[in-house]
Amino acid sequence: MNLKAEAAQSQLNYLWWLLEPALFIGVYYVVFGIFLNSRTDDFIAFLICGKIPFLWFSRSVSNASNSLVAGGGLMNQINIPKLFFPVVVIAQDLVKTFVVFLLMLSIMWLMGYMPNPAWWAIIPVALTQLLFVSSLAILFSALVPFLPDLKFIVGTFIILMMFASGIFYDPAQFLRPEHRELFMLNPLAYVISEYRAIIMEGELPQWAMLARTAVVSLIGLGIAITIIKAFDSRYPRQVLQ
């Protein structure tokens, strides 16, 4: 119902799910690929494999961070687990992302990146990203009602993650060797590198690193859920202040 209501607010309806990432990719290509002359033969594919996963991250974290405040009216009318509100936002954005990912893979196919068995590895990589996205989205949603100014920091944090995740540059070319390992400790940077390796190179993920990233994200998700449950009874009063 929320997705339908959101789509009904514009004349293009569900097409905006696809137009939004296309516009972002177009802008980045003009700025970094043409004006800054950093494009290569596969620069568009490189951008697509980086920007689409980042949009999933940025959209979910940004939207979920204010979900408890936005749900204040409902939670003050009925007794509902407060975890419900960020989870609904995460699920909505997951549906959008699924559609956009299908389009991304179709475009990559048309660009000459042929499907191969390694593409099945996108599933565990995407699940790892889902854990990471959910942990941050729920954590920020749990804290914003007590720290309203945090919502401004969330926006800055998302911009920081954009520059720290290799969306429009190749860390292997621009970073010193001693800095690359530190760079890949960023779960978002790591999963984006894996998407590119799988789709563009046909390579399987580094399973040990993927497992460690998933475990760390799962621990973060557990901490976030614990926090939001600990303050469950306080949120109805807090969001009214």
C-alpha cells in the first residue's frame, strides 16, 4: 500500500524507480567520465555496478532513520512493536531494489557482459548488503527520536560513504597498496567491489571475506534491534516531544 501510494504521487508512477538511478548514473558519467576525463571503455558498466547498490544503501538508511518519528501517530493509537516501522521501510526499498537490480543485470547483458554461473553469487553478496543496510537503518531509526539532530548527520554520513566506497573511481588504481585493505573494511565498499567482480569479470566472491562481512553486519543488526527493543515503551512519548 505504501509503495502504491508513493507511486501515485507522480505522473510517471513506478517508472521513477528506474529513472532515478538512470539520472544519477548519467550525471556521474558526465562529471567524472567526460569533464574529468576519467572514463575507460567499461566506465558506464563500472558506474552502474557501483551506483545501483549505493542507491539501495542511501535510500534505505535515509528513509528508515525517520521512520519512528513519522510513525508517531500510529504508535500512539495502538500497541505495536516499534521495530515494525524501520522494517517496513527496509522492505519497501528492498522491493524497489529488486526491480532495479533486474534492470541492471539486463543492461549489463545488453552491454556484452554475458550471464554466467558466477552471477548466482550476487545473491549471497546482496544478502550481506541487506544485513549491513538493515543494521544501520534500524540503528539510526532507534536513535533519531532521542537525538533529532542526528537526521542531519545521517545525510552527511551517506555522502561520506559515497566517497568512501569507490562509486565512481577504482580503489585499485587510486589508492596506495597499504590503504586498500583498510578501504575494504568498509562493508559497502567491499560488496560493491564484489558486484563488479562477479558481473564484469565473472569472478566468484572471496568467500572468507564475505562471511566476515556478513557476521559483522549481523552483529551490528543484533545490537540495533536490541537498542530499539530496549526503548520500545518510551518511543510513543518521545516522538511527541
